[in-house]
Amino acid sequence: MFELLTTFATTYSTQLTIFLRVVLILITTEIVYRVLRTFIDTHFKRASKKSDINVTSVSLMKKVIRVIVYIVGIGFAIYSIPGLRDLSLTIFASAGFLGIVVGFAAQETISNMISGILIAGYQPFRIGDNVTANEKYGEVEDITLGHTIIRTPHNDRLIIPNSKIIHDAMVNHSIKQKKSRFDLDIGIGYEEDIDKARELIMDEISKNEFAITEDCSVIVTELSDSAILLRTFVWGKNRSDAWTATRELRESIKKRFDKEDVKIPYPHRTVKFKNPEHLGKK
């Protein structure tokens, strides 16, 4: 048995050494990445207590470092294998042709990566911002080197390539100021008192926990055929609160109008028969 193990070790000692070297390089690569990631997280936590540190830039920085560390580690692992070392030198010797081929094949991927770096630099939106993109509203959950993830109110994840989101028009509801507004249109009859209706609406707004009362207002927008249209500007500290306040006020204002006997008109239709004398005849 001992002789068999000795023979095996002697025969495959070179391959075993190469294998252990590759494993050691890959383990070292993972350790280096984890150390760098821990260092960035620790430094970020300390710095965030003293100043406003951007979460988006830190998140993207960690992703870039991970890619660089893994590429370098895998490169060393490949170079440590004699057979692959010669192959890698041959590949680098023909890098001009391969560069053209890879450039065309990875054009979209490279475009997404560059767009991700531009997003982190110019910051048209950041992680945690409320945005509307591709006609979908949601919160930016993560920005990777390839795509941006937006969590919708239905808890779905909208994944958009960075190259697309940076070129398309989008609405950032959180930039500069997170306060947001929704408009609520309500019609009252011509016989109703506008000031009373406005007072009732504002009173309901003051009771709503999601509305910013001092910013809300009610104006007359139209004198239509059957109603006086009142538009209520409902403000919330963010888009979610403004939407919730508007939804709740739509119900509470209707109930308050019913209680205070303020009429909300609805269309009436008059049907005129051309020959009424034929009614009831078969």
C-alpha cells in the first residue's frame, strides 16, 4: 500500500503541485476580495456618520473591485498551468483579431458597464430613489454593472439594461426634493357653496396622516355643463404617501359630502321617442 502511494505521488507529483497551486490562487483571490469588501463596508459606515456618503457609488465600487480581483486571480490561475500558459501567450499574440471579435460580441455588455459607471458618476438616480421608467413606477433597489433593478409597488422587479435606462427619458420623483403631489378632481353641483366644499375638503386633508396639510390646496378648474370642478392638490412627503393620501381622501371626501348634504352631480339622460303614440303596440 505504501509503495502504491509512493508510486502514485512520484508519477503525478507535477500535476498535484499544479492543482494545489491553482486551488491556492483561487482561495487567495476570494480572500483578497472579501478583505477589500469588508474594508470598503467598514470605511463606508465610519464615513457615513460624518458626512453624506452615496450608497450607489459604494455599491458599484464593490462590484467593479470584485470583477477586477476575479479577473486577475483567474488570470494567475491560468498562467500557473504550463499547458494553458502557452495557449494564453498564443491568444495574446493574436489579440488584435480577438479584440475585434470580442468587441462586436460584447458590445452591448460593455455599453451597459460604461453606462453603469456613468450612472454612478452623474447620479441621475440613486439607490432608494422613487422613479418612473418604461412607464413603470417603483423604487431603485440596486444598480449593477449591467442593469438597474426597480421594485414596483406590486413587489415585482423591473430589470432594465443600463445602456437603455441612461438614454431613455425617466422621471425621478426623489431628486432634490422627495415631496410629491397627486391631483384629485371632484365635481359639485351649481347650487352648492364652493367655499363650504373647499372647507370640507381641507378639513378631511387635515385628518389624513399621509398628506402635508400646509401644502395642499383646492381650486376651481372648470365650469362644466353639469358641475363645478374642484381640483385638490394633494401633497405627501414622497410619492407613495401622496398616492395613499389621494386614495383615502377620495373615499373620505365622498362620505363627508354625503354627511354635509353637498351634492356631487352625475350625468342624466333624457330619452325622447319620435312616435310616442306607438308605445305599447306590438
